[in-house]
Amino acid sequence: MTPTLLGRWQTRLLLLATVGTFISIPFAIGLIGFQPGIIYFWIIAYVAIFGIFWDIVYDQIQKRRWDRDWPALYQLLAGVWEFVFVVCGVKIIGFLPTPVPKEELPFFLIILHYGMVWLAVFIASQSIMRILFPRWRFHGGRWL
């Protein structure tokens, strides 16, 4: 399946809204880490918002490939790039507004949270989406 831009957006938003929220709940209530709060949902919102813009870039890269495919390795590299961008925005530069001051947010919790959400979303996109939405693969990633 070669995802279309609309398919990328729909899949990203669906998986972040469901799987990302489910993974973020233990962080938000303090079961994982020692800083409960809604900051983890803000991080997911930033990943979703910026990801919509990054998907335009990814779509252009995909169109320049000879097979117009987007292998899992590219998905991994995109996840690393988005992580760097979000960490710079939240923790290092602080240009993304968060309810917690950037100095009080532990760096390892951002890494742990983002890593768990990214891994869960990646696994869901490679398995659960194919089961719940069998036509998803054949409609360019669109599930509506």
C-alpha cells in the first residue's frame, strides 16, 4: 500500500487520538514517571499538528522514489526526526507552550513517553489497522 496524503493524515490522527491517548493515560495520572499532568496530551497534540505539516514533506519524498513506496525504515527515521523537533520545541528551546515549565519536565520522561507512543502507533499501523480496516491498505491509508 502506498499511502496518500489524505490517508497519512487520517491514519496519523486516528492512531494518535486512540492509541496515543491510551498510552498517555498512565503518564498523565502518575503511574509512569513522577510528574502527572496533561503535558503528555499536549505533546501528542504537537506531534499530530506538526505531523500534518511533515506529512506534506513525506508525501513529496515518497513521490520522488522510483517505486513510490514508504518503507518501515523511512517511518522510523520520520519518527526520530519528529521526536527531535518536538523535544527542541518543548524542552530545549521552549517555543511550544506547555502547562509545565520546560525546566521542570524531565528529559527521560519525554523520551519514554514519545518512544512508547511511537512504538504503539507503529505496531498498530502495521497490524491492527489491517484487521479493523481491511480496505485501509487498498485505499491509500484512508479509513473513512
